[in-house]
Amino acid sequence: MANLQDLAERIDRLVLRHEELKRTSALIEQQLAAVTTERDSLRSRLAAARSRIDALLARLPAARDAVADSGEEPK
């Protein structure tokens, strides 16, 4: 009878542990979703910033050429 009682207690502990792990897993999934959303937002902002920088860089040679054509020294 003691063996059956021990087995029942072990099963109860396993069930509790399983429930705890399910809760932990759900929290980790929520955190992962939040971090993934933040990462995607940051990637989008980075792409927009790169685009703005590329546009500014594309204007620089034209500005230098205009100064060179006018005979002025760049400042």
C-alpha cells in the first residue's frame, strides 16, 4: 500500500510541476512575442533612417559639384 501511496504522491508532484512549466512556457511565449514585435519595429525604424541617410548622402556630391563649378572653396 505504501508503494501505491508513494506513486500517487509522485504523480501529484509531476502534475504540479507540469502546470508550473506550462505557466512558465506561456510567459516566455508572451515575452518572445513582445521582443519580436519590438525587433520588427526597430528594424523598420532602422530601414527608414538608412533611407534618409542615403538620400542625404546622394545630395552631397551634387552640393560639392555645385561649389566646384562656382569656383568657391568648400567650407
